[in-house]
Amino acid sequence: MPYPEYICAPMREELTSSGFQELKTPEDVQNTIPQSKGTMLLMINSVCGCAAGTARPGVRIAVKNAKHPDKLVTVFAGQDVEATAEARKHTVPYPPSSPSVALFKDGKLVHFLERHHIEGASAEMIAENLRAAFEEYC
């Protein structure tokens, strides 16, 4: 059963207010990820504490970097279930993980932060990891 929208709305807003486009359906994902040109950051959002405490804040810090992805997108695990399942097809060979962050270049996965990279890390550590990937790929 998906989480109620009233619980997730502020968590969605945290990303959309930073320029992220929500992908809410499998079709949204299919029309966005494999078709993307340039660089695109996908955040698989979730309600867990590490998403709130470090993942979303770290991603928001990172995208303020001078070099950053051309496009920012997000799906919400536990709520946009089908869209999240479709997005995870593009993060193979990594197992399903939420929260997680994927960087794509021309529709190909080039960098991935799994939940175990996020748990126990500070927001600044996550941002630094992503900024290094942006410097390399963006």
C-alpha cells in the first residue's frame, strides 16, 4: 500500500523546489530516462530517515554546483510504485535501493549511490560524492 500523499507531499516539495521534475508513471520514466541527452540526475526518493536527514539535503547541495546535470528527475519509492519499478530497470546491475541517486549521460548510467552509501554519511559527504561525479561527467 503506498504511503498517503499528505505524508509525502513535503518530501516531494523538497526536491521539486530545487528543480526536480517528478516522474509519476512508468510512461513518464520511459519517455525520460532512455531518451535523455546530456546528463540527468535521478533521485529515488523515500520516506526513510536517511532520505530526510542526508540524501535529499545532500542532493540539493550538490545540484547548486557550477557543474551540474542538465536535467533533474525524481521518483518516489513507496508511493509512485510503478514509476519507481520502471526507473530501477535503468539502474541495473544495482539492486533496488531507496533512497538512491543515479547519474545518467545520454541515457546510460554512469554513477550510482546506493542506500548503503547514504546511510551514515552526512549531507556534505553525499554532496561531495555527487559533485565529483558532476565534474567528471557533466
